[in-house]
Amino acid sequence: MAEGETDALRIAAREIPIPAHLSPEARAWLAMPRPPEGANVYPALDDAEAWRQRVAASDAMIMSVHLGGGRAFDGTVTEIAEGAARGFEILSAGVDPADPRVFLDVHGGGLIMGAGEVCKAMAINTAAYVRARVVAPDYRMPPDHPFPIGLDDCLAFYRRLLRDRDPREIIVGGASAGGNLAAALVLRARDEGLPLPAAVVLLSPEIDLTESGDTFRTNAGIDGMGSLMQANLLYAAGRDLSDPYVSPLFGDYAKGFPPTLLTAGTRDVFLSNAVRLHRKLRTAGVPAELHVLEAAAHGAFGNRTPEEAELDAEVRGFCERWWG
């Protein structure tokens, strides 16, 4: 082998068919046109205005395609603040206002998107399947607020909940980038001596900003999301990407961590993230569940399928068990 070569597996180009055993809704989602390869081009790290424009366009797309444009909600939404941190409290109709249980929901969006109305809409979606009060930090993000400001905001809301609740009444969770911040929040809370929540829910979590896992390569092009490395660097703002508060996969879980549910899909570039953290948690003696959806890429099938309804039920059951 010549110098500089690696033991890389090389395979011929091939077609990946849509499995016939999926629901019609999931097959329809997988059949939708995707952006051409290479379309996900990020601005230069020092071009803040270009990042703002990209974020605004992405947020508009998320609201229209994934969140139904902000459907009518049967319940109450309250804007809340904790110091400089802002957020929302969601109480669906039918949830007893006296029930102290709460789900601290950290929104996704690649660590740069999902603020404001998107954060609120995502929290409303979460409230629909956890069937409990939801508090959602509208954490600050790059280009104006890089690490650790967003994590500070999330931790501020966790401290707020601890003021009038038993930690066993709190579950912390998040999807994608929200899974990063949810896990980092709990690691930091532990390291700062705060009591830990009852459980943690990490949905296809973006917990390795170094992108070192196997499925960052094996599912590249199949997932369609592409590398987020430029956004990762913008978020980290010079911090080592393997710092456990930046990439929680590299945390020390032997020091203690709550019971955790993880999800991913077989076409998900973050599948390795979920698999690797699941093994670390199990090795450390932490109760951990891993649920993998067949043929799902990152973000699954757009919240419109029986497969996702099954997963929602698993998450709800997990929360109810650990809330006790």
C-alpha cells in the first residue's frame, strides 16, 4: 500500500430502492425529489450576513414543509424568560395544569436554525406526543451567538425548572442539534453539581461534531443532508470539536447520567451517533434504549407516517415510565 493510502472499502455505484414493506406514507416521503448533490453549500465562516440570510430561508422552509405553516393549536403558549434566555411554555388542552411533570424540549436545526416561531411550532409538536407540559428554550445561535451561549440558555431554563420542581418531574430531550444541547446540558448540570433529570430523550442526535462515525460515510448521499461541518465550526467558534460540551458523544458517562432513549434511522447519517452513545451508556451501566426506524433518513419521514406514530408512542411510554 502506498504512503497516504488507507484501508478504505471501495464499492461500485448502485441504486437504493425504496423498501416495499414500508407504509405508503413513508414510501411517498422517500420518493420526493431531493436537492442535487453538492447543493448544500455554506457561506464563509466570517460572512455573518450570508449566514443570517441562509438561516432565514431555511427557517421559512422548515415552517412550510415540516411544520405545516404553523397549524392552529388547541392549548396555551406562554412566552417566558430566564435572564437573557427566552423560550416558550406549551400546555396542550387536556393536560392538567396542576401536573408538575415537564418536558424540557431543545429544538433542532443544525445549531444555527429553528429560532422564534420555528422553536414554538416544534415545541407544540413535542407536546402532542409527550402529552405533558413542555418548556422550550429559544436559545441564541450563531452567527451572532456561538458556543457556549446557546448551551448557557438551555442550562438557565433547566435551573429555572429546578427551582419549583423535583428533578424526577423533569425530562430533558431534543432532536438533531437539540439532542446535542440536551445531552450537553445534562453533562454540564452534572459537572456543576445540579440534580439530574428523570430521563433524557435524544432523537437522531447530532452529538459528534467531528463527524467521525461510520454512517457519516456509509449513508452519505443516501441521507441527503450532507456534512454540517461548516456549521459545526461556526457554532464551536474555535473550541475543540471533541470537547464533551460541544460533542457530547465524547463525555464521561461513567460519572452518572439519567436513563436515555435514543433514535435514528437506517439511512440516517447520525445513526452512528446514536449507536455509539447507546453502547457508551450501556457500558457505563446507564439504562438506555435504542430505536431505529427502517429506511428513515435524518428527520425520518416528515411526521406523517405510521412508523413515526409508533416511535412517538415509544417516546411517550418511556417518559411515562421514568416520570413514574
